[in-house]
Amino acid sequence: MFSDYIPVFVQLAVALFFGVAALLTSIILGQKGRLNKAKDSAYECGMISEGSITPRFSVKFYLVAMLFILFDIELIFMYTWAVSFQDLLGQNLSGIPNGIFWGMIWFLALFIVGEIYCLKKGAFDWK
């Protein structure tokens, strides 16, 4: 049983050795640079940077990003469910597999409740 994992351990050891060797070689042979304000500043096409380094993002941006993640996860679950459901229909001659069908109905019900919540909070207003 342990002999099955030997190639994995060898690959991990080689990867770890390569990473450490590359970092040490860079530290030993690399140029020692002096830090100053001009080198540490962001390069903006030759213009002197003014104002804050990090711009302020609207909360709406993060809300849209989280909604995208939720829709993406929903799509992944529904696609895999559809593929598995069709395979199980071919194997089960008595009809629809109850656990898989009602599990997806429960998932869709929770998702619709989440969509209604986002709709009431105004997350879908694209102003």
C-alpha cells in the first residue's frame, strides 16, 4: 500500500527541492538593490502618481461579484445533476430516483429564496 504512494512522494520532494534551490540561488547570486522612494512607487506611464494608492470600490462591486459566484456554483451543481440524473434514469427502471429529484427541488427552492432576498435588497438594479 505504501509503495503506491512512492511516486507522489518523489514528485513532492523534487518540487520542494527545485523551489528551495531556485530561491537560494536567487538570493545568493542576485543583485543587491538599494530601495528608495522612486523605485518603490508605482509606475504610471511616466506621470507622477497622486492620491491614494488603492482606489475605493463601491459595495455594489462586491455584491455583484458574490452574486456571480453564487450563479456560477448553481450552474455547476445543476449541470452535474443533469448528467447524473440522466444516467440514473437509464439504470433505474421504476422511474425517477426520488433522492436525487427531491434533493434538486430543495436546492432550487433555497436558491429561489436567495434570489428573492437579493431582489428585495436591490442587488439586481444595474444603475
